[in-house]
Amino acid sequence: MLKKSLALLQLEAAETGANTLKRSLNGFSLIAIGIGVIIGAGLFSLTGIAAANNAGPAVTLSFIVAAVGCAFSALCYAEFAALVPVSGSAYTYSYATMGEMFAWIIGWDLVLEYSVGAATVAISWSQYLIKFLGKYGLHIPAQLVMSPFETATLADGSTVSGYVNVPAMLIVLAITAIVTRGTKGSAWFNALVVALKVAVVLVFIALGWQYIDPANYQPYIPANTGEFGEFGLSGILRGAGVIFFVFIGFDIVATMAQETKNPQRNMPIGILGSLAVCTVLFVLFGHVLTGLANYTEFKDSAAPVAIAIEKTPYAWLSSAVIMAILIGYTSVILVDLLGQSRVFFSMSKDGLLPPVFSRLHPRFNTPAQSTLLLGAFIAVFAGFVPISVVGEMTSIGTLLAFVMVCLGVLIMRRTNPDAPRPFRTPWVPVVPILGIVVCLVMMFSLPVETWLRLYVWLVLGLLIYYFYGQRNSKLRLAEPASATLWKLTLGRLALYVSAPVGLYFLIREAAHSVSNWL
């Protein structure tokens, strides 16, 4: 398996010149970037969905389960980010530990984690915008704020189907324009928005706590309906898998390594600091949210905070919070776009994607063309796909990347035991193994439809790799007679494509058996 050497990656990290990213971020900037994307759609929208469909008031336990898995993964990310401070995150780490094909799979998977994640936030932003405008008598036709796969019941009782979510598309395109202008300006904008979002969460917790109705916590863990993932213990696990989406912020921090001052010190600070702050806020937020309103009221709503606030006498708070959420969501989309464009930047520099994705703007020194292409792709996703679908796709993409990073630490400790590590993951191999186990449990608690979408997405990615990436890989072309290696037989390709399906159903059946036994 063709791998990038640790020495080569560290040489890339030390590169300077016209075609390199500018180092302008410090530890505080990284923490703000992490918080900026963590406090977003998952907190303000998916929390209610997970409570209504999976965990009930025990969604707070789902947050804790997800946070534990994140903590294990975050420690592994911190070691890699300090050891190999280059853009690319899990893609780069996989290239050094498991080889080029696995690196491609993770890079392609990160499209789900970042791009589809930004689409999720944009859809929720659109729904909060409707509520905000509605308070002032302004209404957008329902057909223009839904995907074609959604329906809505109007005030007169009639049912209409959506055409396209126009506000979601417009906000993505607006943030894309900001991101193309540079990381430093984006970081200042993000820091201001993050301060506002944290203030909103704290105000919601402080004011909402005194109006909690204890009856809403009964039962705290609703009885399982007989279906895996619908309440009970399995519901807590599936809820954790759904809301795991919210914790991808520290992962995106890792993509900023090549734009960070003193990354050996600041990358671990940004990754672990943002995770710690947000975990505490999430558990408190979920407790107040499900205490103000019964979890059943959040079903099919991407704006549960607005529902909860209606249970308090603070009518003025509703408009203020929704406005703050609208502004705050923009930072999530911004950071997702930053992260995705930097992953594609690394893949393009390795030859696995066309040169357009690593071409820097002569004035802004950013991958502007790549950002514009990704922005257009995300806008289409936000306009035409329902939030429940994109949210689960993002979660499974995130979990797969985390599994690979935890596995990568185990491999790197064995293959490069003496490499200088500014930050070391504690208790290896226990921490990486626990990270792998927790993430896999949450992955297999997600619906089979989500797995099938992931499978189709990865098959498409493998086809692109075999017919473009492998043929143009700079590392592979540097080896003798490597130019013909891309011509794989159809039988070998079929094996790669079909094996994960059989493995999935085998492990899922085992997981169901264990769940039934519990």
C-alpha cells in the first residue's frame, strides 16, 4: 500500500512561498473556529429531532455518549495535528498510516462531513428565518422554503409540496463569497459571531431553567417501541449517532493546521478546548430544552428552540434568540466551507483531484475557485434535500473519519515510535481503541438507509479514484512503472465495492442481537 512518509509530510508543513497557505491563526482563533461550528444546527435543530424520534428527555445522555466518543477521537486528532501540522485533517493522517486508497476514501467521506454538514445548517437557518419573519407578518411561499421531498399544511388546511429551499441556497452563496477573501478576515467574523452564539446559549439556559416543568421528564427514558433506535437504550445510542454531527468542530480545527502559528502548541489547544467548552453547554442546553416542552412537540421541527421559548413569559426573547441564531448559523457554514476547501486543497496537491482545487487566488491567497465550486454544490444540496437526510449523512461521515484517525494513531505509534510528538495521546492503545468502539457503536445505530447512502457515495468516490486519482497521483507516478497500476480488473473493483455491504449486514445483525439481549 502506497503511503506518504512522515518526513515528507513534515517537509510539506514547513513549506513557504507563493503557493502555500498563510499562517495567521492562534490558539484563541482555533478555539473560536471550533466553537463556531460546534454550536450550530446540531444544537439548535437536531437536538429536538433526536429527542422526539429517538431518546426523549434522555437526549442529554445521548450528548454524553457522543461527547465520550469525541473525547477519545479528539485526543487522537490532537496528536496527529501536532505531529503533522498540514491541511487535510483525517485525509492526511490516513495517507501516512493506511495508504493512498484509504486516504482517498476518508477525503471523499469528509465531503459528507463538511459539505453536507453546511447544507444541514443552511436548511435549519431557513426555517428559523421563516419563524422570525412570521413574527412581523412577512411570509415566504411554503413552496420556496422546502425541498421537493417535503410537504407542509397551510393555514387553510391544504397541503403543498416544496419546490426548492431558496433562503438556504442564498445563505450558502453569501458565506461562500466571504470565505473566498481569506482566512484572517473569516476568523475575525467568526469570533464575533461565536461570542453572540455563546451568549444566546447561556441566556437560554439561565432564563429557561426556572420555567422547567418536571413532568416533561417523565419518563426520562421512554420505553422502546419495539424498533431499534426508537427510545429505550437503543434510542439513546441512535440519538447519539444523530447528534454526533454537532461535534465536528474540533475536526475542522485540524484542517487549519497549515494556517496556524506554532501549530505544535496551538492545534491541541484549539481541538481539546473547543470540545470541552461545548460539551458542558450541550448537556445543559438539552436538559433545559426538554424540560420546557414535552419532547413529542419537537417532532419534524428543525426549530425546537422557538417552540421551547414559547413556554416562557419572555416573548421578547424569542425574536432576539432567533435573530442571534440566524447570525450564529452563518459561522457554521463559514467554517464548514473553510474545512472542506482545505481538504480538497491537500488532495489536489497530491494529484488525486484536478489542479483547480489547489490553485490559490493571486490576491487573497486562498483556494478561491475550489471554494466557489464547493459553495455551489452545497447550495444545491441545501435547496433540494430534507434536513433529516443530510443530518444523518453528516453524522455517519464524521464517525467514519474519527474511526480512521483513532486507528491511525495505533499504526503510527508502531511504525514511527520514536518520532517527536509535541502532544501525545494518553493511555495508548486504550484511548484509540475505545474511540473506535464508541464510534462504531454509534455508526451501527444509525438507520440502514443512511448506510446505503454512505455506500453509494463511497462507491462513486472509488470510481473517481480508480479512473482519475490513482492515475494522476504524484506519489504513485514518482515510482517506476506506476503509470499502469490504475488499470484494475473489474473483478478486483467489484470486490472492493461489494465487500463492505456484506460486512455491514454481518456486524449490524450482531449489534441487533446484543441490543435485544440488553
